[in-house]
Amino acid sequence: MRRSVLELGPPARVVFALVYVLVMVAVVVSAQRRPDHVFGFQMFNESSTVNIHLFRRVRGRRALEPLPNGSFVDRSQGAVRTLSWLERVHDPVLSKLDTPTHAKYGLEGQLFRLQLALDDFVGRLPEGSDTLGLVAVVETLKNGRDPRVVRLKAERR
Amino acid sequence: MKWLTEERDGYLLGLMRLLLGVLLCVQVWARFDELEYWGYFGANFHLPFVPEAWVPSFATYRVLLGLELAGALLGVLGWFGREGLLVGSSIGIFLMLCDRLQYHNNRFSLLLFCFLCAFCPSDRSFLLYRGRSHALPEALRLGPTLPRRVMQVQVSLLYLSSGGSKLLDPDWRGGQTMLLRFQQGLEEAARAGTPLPDWVVHFLGTPALASLGSKAAISLELSLAFALWVPTTRVIALWAGAIFHLLIQASARVELFSWLMGVAYIAFVTPELHERTLRVDVRTTLGRAARTFVRVFDWFARFRIEELPGSEAEQGSVAVVGRGGETARGSAVPAALARALPVAFLAWPACALLALRQARDRSRTTDVGSSAGPG
């Protein structure tokens, strides 16, 4: 019979078992500190919803400009182009705009991810863009209660 | 300390390797589908745990998915199956670290079980490339059982983490989270064009039911983490767990999770084979039917099949001798079979209760008969 290279000897087996269990316990315990609790096996952790409305701050205007369907016409250095949130963000939760959506992996987790998505999007705006930043106004409902509106923003640097 | 050195039959671990390989194939296939639908994650917004420079290019990503699929297929075939599962699961975990948006509890769990199975002696049976002689002889199937114990620990850890996090959450404990889940399920059913009857809608909208359901789910998850380890509670824990996962499968989108837990439960099945005996009178239709049924559905090789001795033929045409030597006859036979055959396992408590009731009725009749006899 061919002996598999993964056939560990007795001492290595014990080391493997100990290391595996310790690492897994550390991963599970530390998941509590991650906003979306990834790698924590926290199944169905919340029944919260988010309703994301996107706006942009435009140079020379005081009022925020809404982003219908997540897209807008950007003017930079004479060039006009249409930029779209949905072309960059494909996540099933973060790409749903103006619709109440189940906040998979928890409200805190989705707000955390949304902030990073805003930063990412703004960081990729073309040089000289008239868009100074994005603002997400998020209507949140934690487990059907405690309705709140959270404002997240990302500014171009 | 027996755990550290003991060696036991690896036959069932081969079955686990094969089934985990199938599940991993399905999962990788789904990722190819996602690639078609969503596009390459690295070209869009993604959140890597690893440095951005480690995130593979589109071409490399496709190669990695191909290698993961190949590893899973080797796991199914059994030819370098353990190595295949190790490569497949390692690639899967690495890709998960390349984008936390692609994290799903069920996918992570599958990858972990594949990883652990690679270190189990799961290359001694269900070697499909060997054809009908897929299993090695018993003496060669013996292998260290410690990695299987680690797989059992992983199952417990999963239940502890899931149940524990719910227990610590007042909305989960109180039933609010589950009440909303029920409502979402009803809305989805209505959207899918299958509205439920009013009384069902009313029933599922009751806060008391949601509260009770939450407490039951938390208690079950926490108790499964321990009850699966205790020989006296194991069989009932496996049954309750199977029902629990079937309910989840029916009510939520959990991809392969229910199937995965069904496979993971094999780690708790006694590794030794043919410790029970099915005795049949092949002259009777019932005897022949029982023999065929067990031959077809005894996937865990629990039974040895023997001819019923002529001296026992008048006590029924089928008998099951258990591990401890106890013999089940008559109405106790379905329970004894259902307990050991996966295909009938869900019916085991019903069969056992029926057998118990009939045994009690019989003993009552005997008592009445003896007390009514001539004094």
C-alpha cells in the first residue's frame, strides 16, 4: 500500500491536533472582534436591514447630489464620463441601493464594509474630478427595531 | 490518553473523503458560475486579509480554481485523494483570505473539513479508481484515529460558536431575530408565488413561537456540542441534529451546509464494521426483502448477513443481533435496522417507540393472562 505523505507519525499527529485546535479557538474567539464576525461560525447572527442611499459632494455646490442607480456624470479636466457604483461594487448587499436589504453578517459588519467600499470608490476617482467625496445615508433597522440613520462619508484626498 | 495512539478502521473515513470531495466539486463549480455572473472579484471592490500584492490576477485565479476542482476530483476518486483534498482546501482558504466579501460560514466549514480529512487515514476505502475492490483488507485499513477526533472537535466548535453567539445576543434569546426570519421566509414564499395558508402565516407570526423556537435552537446547538461525544446520547443527538439541519435547509439558503453536516456526522459513527448481524430466513419473502434492503442501504457496513438458524425460524423470519449481543425480533427489527441505516435513520425514534409500545402491550397481555389463569 502506498503511504500518503500526509500520514503523520505519532508525535507529529499530536502537534498537528494541538496546533489546529488552538488556531481554530483563536480564530473563533477573535471573530467576535471583527465587525462582520467572519471565520466565527455565527450562523444567522442578525435579522437587520440596511437601505443605502448614495450621494456625492460636488465642487462648488453646497447641496449633496443623489446618485440614481449609483451612477453619475463626472467632469474632470474637460472630460465627461459616467461613473457607476455598481460597476465597482458587486457585493450583493452593498450593490443594492435605495432598497431595504438584509444585512448579511450583521449591521455593524455591513456598515464597516460600506465605509471601506466608499473609500475604495473615492480613491479611484479620476484626477481632477469634480466629485469631492461620497456620502452614504443608510437607514438601519437592527433586528426590526431601533430605526436609525447612519451617515458615512469618504472624501477625496 | 488512548486517543493519542489508538488505531481504528478507516473504512468510513474513505466514504467521508469521497463525499467531501463531491461537496467541494459542487462548491468550486458554483464559484466558476459566480465568476461568469459577478466577474473576477479582484477587478472589483474586494477586501483582502492578505496583502493586496498576494491577490491573484484573473488568469491565476482561474488556474487556482481549476486546481481546487482537480483536487476535489482526486478526493472523489481516491487516487492521491488526501493530497487532492489538502491542495483543494488550502487553495479555497487562501482565496477566502483574498476577499472577505466572499466569506460564507458554510464554505469555510467545508474547506476545514476537507483539510482535516486530508490528514485522516481516508485513503483505505472508496478508492473508486480500483473499481469493485475499492477497499483495502481490514488489517490494512487500520489507521490513527486522532485526526478523526480533531474533526469531531471541529463539529463541536462549530455548534458551540453558533449557539454561544446566539445565547449572548438578547435579540436571539428573546426570539426577535427568529420572528423576523419567519416573516422573511413568509415574504419570500409569497414572492415565489407559493403563499402559505392564513393559519400558517398567523402561527409563524406568533412571538411566543419565535421565542420558544430560539431557545430550542440555542439549547440544541449547545447540547449537540457535547451530546455527540457521549455514547449513550450520541444516537439521539445525531437524530436531533439531522432533523435540525433538514429544517434549516428547508427554511434558509445555506448552500451545502446541511449536506456538509450530514457528512461530518460520519466522524461520530463507530469506525468498526459488521458488528451487528442480520439473520434472515431466505425461504420467506420478508427474509429475502430484509436481506436485499440491508445489502442496498447499509452504506456504513454495519451489518453482517447470516442465515437464520432453523431452531429460531418459528420466532420470525428476520432478527437483528446488536453489538452487545441483544437480539431484536418482530416489531423491534425496524428500529434496530433504522438505527444503523442512514436512509431510514430519521424514522428510528418512531420505530423504537412503536416497538416499545408493542412490547409493553405484549407484557400486559401476558400479565393479564397469567393472573386470569386457574388459581
